[in-house]
Amino acid sequence: MPVKKPIIVAVSGLSSNTGKTTLVCELLKRLTGWEAIKLTRGHYRSCGKDPSGCCVSDLLRDEPLIRSGREGNYEAGKDTGRFWDAGAVNVHWVIVGEDQVEGGIKEALSRVTTEGVVVEGNSFLDYVGADFAIMCARAGENRMKASARRTLEKADALYLSTIDDCDNATARLRFDEWRSGVTVEISLDEVPVFTREDLPAIIGRIQSARDPRAFNSVA
């Protein structure tokens, strides 16, 4: 029997600390009844960051680990907990090693039963297409992720996040000033740029990303 594929919205980051999780939460508040996926890549060693905040080396397995459901991944203040609090009807936390991304994300997507899902993470776009892909950026963060350069080419929109709730014009000005000073060229040809003030327009783009909706058979 044909199975309706969910609408997939991708949220990636040009670098670390660009407001990806905050944007996912803003989208989930407006996309009623949607699910969320959090992709975490780990290493069999310390990542050099706060172990209690991000390191998942003790959770890595020979196969991708997917924790679905509130009992499996809700923790107040953590990214997955914030997704639940923002209104996600289900959250899937995908924990994978470097060579498990494709298998992990596809397994998580197979668990989605609602109209759509918002996926946070960069590297999954190397393996799975999105109906609408958003790249998050923030002025002052200039250490680009290697995966971000590939992901930016697939982006349907650039979202400029801020930490001080500045207006649209100020956010754009700050980013343009930062962009002019980085050593890596950031091409935004034909990529629309949005800020928090533009969230209604982003939702409109998402809702029209697939029209008519495609039905595909799942093998």
C-alpha cells in the first residue's frame, strides 16, 4: 500500500552556535502536529567540548542508536527536551558514528508518522533530500563547518539568528559586515535571506514546498 512520505524540513548551521535549535523550536510551534529529529554525530574519543553537554561517545554502538518517544529522550533544557516543549508530537534522537549517518537518519525517518518533520543537523543532507532546507548563520561565527560548505549549496533559504532580538535590518547589516571579512567566500546567489521577523514567510514556503504532495511506495 502506498505510504505518504512526510514533508522534510532541514535545519543546518554554517558554524557552531548559530541558533539551529532555537529555529527548530520556532518552526515546531507553528507547524502543529509535526515531529522532530535531532542528529548527533559522536566520536570514540573526547570531542574537546563539555562532556555533559555534547559528548555521546558512551552511547555509540555498532549500529545507529535512535531514541524515540518522550521517555526515550526528554530532558529539560536539552535540545530534544526543547523540541518536546515547543510542541513536537514525537522526537527522535539519532546518535551515530561518522559512518552511520545515512543508516541512522533513514531509520529515524521511517518512524515518522505525521505530515512533516523538522530535522536538525548538517551531514544528513549528504544522504537524504529535503523539501525545504534552511541554513542558519550568525554574524561573528566564522569557523565554518566543513559540511556547511556542501550544505549551503543545497539550501533553499539562509536564516540569520541573533542573540539580542535586534531588528531585521540590523541582523542583515551585521551579517553582511561579518561576511565581507571572512576568508571563505560565502555565495548567496538566489538564496533568500530571512530573520525572525520573517518566520511567517518561512512557514508559507514550507507549506508550499510540496504541492501536490507526492505519494511513494516504501520498499
